[in-house]
Amino acid sequence: MAEASVYDRVLDPASRANPYPLYAELRKTPVRREADGTYVVSTYHEIAALLHDPRVSSDPRSRPELGGAMPVPEDGPRGLPLPFINRDPPGHDQLRELAMRPFGPPCTPGRIEGMRPWLTEIATGLIDSFAGKHRIDIVDDFAYPLPVTAICRILGVPLEDQPRFHHWADALVAAVDPTTGTFAERMRRREQVNAELGRYLSGLADAHARQPGDDLISGLLTDTGPHGPMSRKDLLSTGALLLVAGHETTVNLISRGMLTLLRHPDVLDRLRREPGLITGLVEEVLR
């Protein structure tokens, strides 16, 4: 049997319990070519150099071997246009700037601080619901509902619709997991989910256009800045990106951070004695 490639070992669930020997091997060879001609790039400086190299494209349409399989319609009911993270400058820069304007400083200076009271209320309510219980599921009972409630409120999505985009988020995450089928199969699944999500967000955008509120979708629709407002098709892809990325990563951060603390009770005890360490701890777990 042929030895597993480095890429296969990175994806192998068996590597997760103790990934550090693999990390050490990756550091020895920051750029490694696989047998199929692809490359595994695994250290900070090399990755940063690639991300800032104008010869490297973020746009999957620039790869001719993917052109027939990648669903990237510019508009229409079958899918969403590419989000800004999959576009190259100058389109990437312009869309990212538009998305950031209603998100916080400097264009919306009170946004972040204004979230603190209601986020504290939501988090406190979830923790209070643990009273009298001897066992909880940290994901289902806290790590998922907190960021989902937050991203719904930030974007202007009705909270009662969260079960629908929970399904869409799981399906889109699975579509980028190379262990869940061939590339063509995963892209077909992604196209189907994008079509459903696009129709939902289009209806939501119509509602916010009729009655704007203090939320990101309304802000993107009514932006009076030099490049605003965001076009409807770009609003749909940006909304889908923020809806999924706005909670999926935070669920993982909270749940894995708690798992790390439970595995290191001495650190947990110290944190209880010195709560001022929490900011550094969160940043280290995030890193």
C-alpha cells in the first residue's frame, strides 16, 4: 500500500488527537509537491507570500480545469455570484469595503459597543438556563445558540428562521470538505444549497428594502457611500457568506476552547482566580 500523502494525513481524523508530530514535519518542508501535481503550503511566511502575490488568484474561474464544474453564475435563480473572498482586486477590495461600512468603525462607530448589552443578556440567559442541570451539551446549549442569535440580529434575519440556515450552513461546510465526495459532487450540492439560500435572502432583501432597519442587510441596501449601495446580486452572496461564516467559526471557537480548558483543569482554576487573563486566553485559543 502506498504511503499516505501529507495532504491525506492533514485530512485524516486520526491526526487530530495529537497533530503536533505532523506539524513538526510540515515545518521542515514548508512547500511540498504532491504526486498529483498540487502543492501543500504549510507555514506562515510562505502562505502570507502566496496570499499577497498578484500572480496567484482567489477566483476559481481562473483555473481552466475547474471552469466546467464550478457553479459561478453572475445572477439568476440557480446560485449566488462569487463572494468577495473568492474575487481578485479591485473587485475584492471594493466589495469588502462596502461590506465593512455598516459593520463597525469608522463608518458605523457605535456598532460594536452597542452589541455588548444584548450579547451579555443573551449569554447570561443561556448560562442561567443551566441551573439545576447536572449535564449540558456545550454546543447545543451554548456554543451554537449564542453566535446564531447574534448573527441573526446583526444581519436582520428573523431568529425563527435559524433552523433553515443551520441546514444550509452545514451543507455548505460539507461541500468544501474534500473527504465528503468528489469535487464535482460537492459542487453540485453547493449549487443546490446556494439556490435555496439565494431565494431566501432575496425575499429578505425585498422586506428590508421596503422597511429598512438597523441591521447589515438594510445598511448594505441603503449605503450612500462613494461605491454604494451594494448591488442586489452581491448583497445575496455577501449575506450568505456572513450568515454562514458569522456563526460557524464562533461555534467551533467556544466549544473547542471549553474542551481545552476541561483538559487543562489547572488553567481553568487559574482563570477562575484571575479573570483578567480571559482576553489572552481567548486569543491564544483562537490562534
